[in-house]
Amino acid sequence: MYYIYKITSDHVVDFAAEELKKYLRMMMPRCGEIEIVYHPDATDGFRLGLMRDFGLDTAEAADTTLDDILHIDTDENGGVIAGSNPRSVLLAVYRYLTINGCRWLFPGIDGELIPTKGIEAVKYHKMADCRYRGQCNEGAEYQPNMMEAIDFTPKIGMNIFMIEFDNPKAYYDWYYDHRNNSNREAEPVSAEQVLQWKRQCEAEMSKRGLQFHDMGHGWTARAFDVDTTDGWTKVDESLVPAESRQFIAMMNGERKMFRGEPLNTNFCMSNPAARAKVVKEIADYASLATNVDYLHVWLADGSRNHCECSVCRQKIPTDWYIMMMNEVDAELTARNLDTRIVFICYVDTTWAPETVKINNPDRFSLLVAAISRDYTEPVDANLDTDSIVIKPYELNKSPLPGSVNEYLAHAKRWKKPCPVPQFVYEYHFWLAQYHDLGVLDSARLIYDDVRGYYANGCQGIIEDGSQRSYFPNGFAFYVYASTLFDTSVKFEDLIEDYFSHAYGKDWKEVLTFMERVGKLVNYEYLNGKKSIDEKYGKYYNPAIAEACKQLPALVDSFSAFAEAHKNAPWRAQTVSYKLLRYYLKYLNGMAEPLFLKASGKSKQAKAAWWEFVERFGNCELDIERWYDQFLCTHSVGRIFGEAVATDPSENN
């Protein structure tokens, strides 16, 4: 009989013990009951707790609450499973199970591959290379999937879940209104319901000890009593209270909402009274949200939307921004709040402050958000940022950086006025993921980016992307999480590990098919970089058109293999092949629109694409736990031309 002894009394350690019991019993279904007992003096069985409670050295961690050290020393009967903090104990449990053969291929029970076997001895010690490893909600989300996404996060070694907005109703609306899928009837949800769901998400994060990162955009409107619950929706100008009009950013001589969208509207940051209102809003929020580990304070979304009044013109936006951060720090200090604050290098605040410095670096972190980067060129791990010329910022005129390396050059310039930890906000799983039909090119880019950011001093990444980024499989996300934890892992090893577990003994056949798809329909082409003559359209390329004509034949040649493997030994593999079979339908449907687009027949291509979207929408219900119909069609629809309601957040 096995025993699990909790050496440390903590609710996350309690959950870790329950998870260890569950998966051990699944691995050894005839092993009998496994008792869980709080016993700080135990010397046998499985012993779970903090490293310090075992007398283990944690000196390698700069901060044991933030840095995750995993320590495992077990034999066939039990042993020590410990971590530098309670969350790390849970991560160590999952790492112990992974080394013993368990895999989590995508969220949910259907993504679990738990072998039937006896346990093996494990000796493992590792501190995660990147301190920040996580994801932020984006795309069309629904609550059962959010529960699965949070549950999945620590199982693959990540430690952060972020929820953008005080109330993320806009993202839920995209799913529950079934945007971009006329086959499904809308089933609207209320703001009250979504706020309850956010609290449910927070409780699930707390159970696992995950870092909770909160908010982002919204402060610049809500502080002036302008509602942003519906996201990027345009509203009537009369909704701005008369007393707040004086605080709205002036553009072209007028103080009114930017393009009619509160979420994209900045405020007059040179006005002390306006800043005071925003500072109070932030401090009031922090006073209530004591469960938040990092509170993100971003300005309005969009770009080139800053105040042009004569006083605001005297400094660049980031100077006013950091001035306000210092005021936030003073207010939080006065209220005896130790809330960590994150400010952001994003669109117009990409340029480092010129005249203002951060007063209390210990409270702050900088988030580098390379939203306008090229997703065909990875981070340069040997980057000489000093060689990159950065032009001075011009109010509401400067173009955004085109390369990720230029963003890193900006980030370096932030270090002198703001010597704070830097980590990254990335978008691999937002639009870019749908531009790689073969999966492997984008996964390799993610691998290179994680290692490149790490080499350039960034302490980790939060991905802005769909929680359903697992179509046709979860390989890219697996690469992301694995490489953040251990930047020395080899890409080829990740390929074999994931594909062999997802597809079984014939996994190389699937890999070869994906490689052939990627070569046939070039990843760079779908990113708009292979045009031959743009007078026929941005995506005109006759060679690509000919390649697209071959796609149905390639799919047809592989269909029999996929069909023959649809009933696999393990449920996770059955689902992997099911997703693959649906992906074959997707590739077949993509062939004609891509052929027409590459042939320069843009009008016909647009019609063919949206006809396919209509047909494929019938498949969504069966695969929606892993496939985001809204975000996929929105992303690929940008190639062909939008035709239905889409994401209004992009107006940079």
C-alpha cells in the first residue's frame, strides 16, 4: 500500500497530494487505496512539501515565491517531491508523473495519456529557466474550456494565467454569440454571469497556486465612468459624462472618444486631476483584488491615439505614463498595499521614457509586447541592440516596429530609466498560428523565440492567444511550455516526444505528412511575404497557386491512413486522430480559396473562402474544445477579405 504524506500544510500542497493520488491510481489501477495524511515527520512513503521543510537548499532562486525549483528524489515505494513554493510542489508532482510516462497533450481528460505501469525511481532537480510562463485569455472563450485551460497550465510546467479586463465579456461574447458561424444560434451571456465566471477562474488558479495576472486595458475609460464591458464596441459620444469630457485625450482639436471606442480612448495624461482619477481607480481595484499577484496597468488599446494638447506635447506619452506609475506607487504605499504593477512597452509606449524615471523599481515589471512584429523572423539570440537605429518618437505619427529585434532594442533603452524585470507579451497563438498549415514552422519559430528572448535577458513570456490552440494538435503549445521551462531542450526531441505519444507507433507518418503540407503551402506565403507582383494582389504567386492545386491529392493520399488509425489504444490518441481527420477536411477546403488568391483572383477567392467557412462551421461543435472557429476564420479571413463580424480590436 502506498502513502502520501504532506510535510507542509498548504492548500496547494493538499491539491498536489490529491493529484498525485489520482494519477498513481490511474497508472496502477490494481494498487489499492492510497492514503493521504498530514505528517511533517514522515520518513517513508511519498513526502510532499516545500524544499525548506526538507532542509533543501533554495539559494539558486532569487525569489522563492516567484522562481520555481522542482526537486524529486524517489524510488519504487515513494520519496521526496518538493518545490521552492507551494505551486512548485504541484509542478514537481506533474514532472514526476511525466518522467514516469504520463503526458498531457491538450486540455481536458481527452488530452491525458496515462500509461498502465509500475512507478520507477526518479532523481530530478531543476529550476525553471524562465520565471514567467503562461497564457492570457483571448479569442472566443467559453467557461468549460477555461476550466480545462487553467487545469492544463501547471500540467505542462507553466505557472501563470492572466485574465484581461475587469470583466472579459467581450471574449465570451465571441463564443456565446457564435461569431463567424451562422450554423449556430446565438446564446448571449450577461455581464453578471461573466463576472461570476471570472471569479470561478480565479478560484481554480488559487487551488493550483498559479500566478494571477489581471486587467491590462480599461483604466483610461473606467476611471472616467465610461463603460468598457463590451470590449472594442463603438458607443454613442453622449455616454461620456459631461464632467469627464475635460479629461479625454484631445485629438485634432477635439476631446472625444477615439473612433467612438472607449477601450481605445486615452486621456489627458498631463492633467494632474485626470491622473489622480486613474491612480485612485487602480488603487481602489488593488485594495479589493488582494488575490492578484500582478496587476497590469496598460493605457488604451490601439495606437496613435494620445492627447495632442499643448501640455501633453511637452513630453512623450511614456514620460507621462511613468510619471503616473510613480503616483500609483505612492498611493499604494500610502494604503500599505504591496501589489506588483506591470506597465507595458506597447504601440506608442514602445519608446522608452526620456525625462522621467521609475522611483520604486521593486514594485514594477515591464511587459514587452511586440504586436507589430514579423512572425517569420525569430528573435536573434546574439542580438546587438546598439546597432539598431531607433528614430525619435513623433506624437501620433511614428510607425510601429516591424521586427521583434527592434522591439528588443527598445526594451534595452527602457532599462536605464526603469531598471525593472522585463518579460514578454507574445501573440504566437493569436493570429499567427493559423498561418502555418504544416504546424512545424510556427512551432520552430516559437522554440527559437523563447530561447532568443531568454538569451536577451527577458524573464519569460505570457501568450495572448486562444485557449483552443490545439488544431490539428497541441505541438506548438507543447513546444512553448517545454522550452520556457528548460531552454536547453532540443526541438527534435520535442517532435518525437509529442508526436509519438499523440499518434502512437506510426507517428512518423503523421510527421511526414505535416512536413509535406508545410512545404506545399509555404508559411511565409500565408504571412504575406511571397508576393510576385502586388498589382495582382498581396498574395499573388503562380508557383504557390500550382502548389495549392496539389493539396487535395496530398490530403487524399493520407486519408486512408488517418481513417485506419481512428480507433487508437488510448483516448488521447483517438482524439488526436479525430482532430487530424477534421484537419484534412480543413486543408481540402483551403485548397481552392488559396489557389484563387495566389492566382490573383481575389474576388473569387474571397467568395470561395467564406463559402468554405460556412461549410466547416458545421464541424465546430464536435471539435470546439480544441478549435477556435471565430479566431481561425478571423485570422485567415484577413488574407481573403473580411465578410462577417470579426475582432474589432485591431486598429493599430
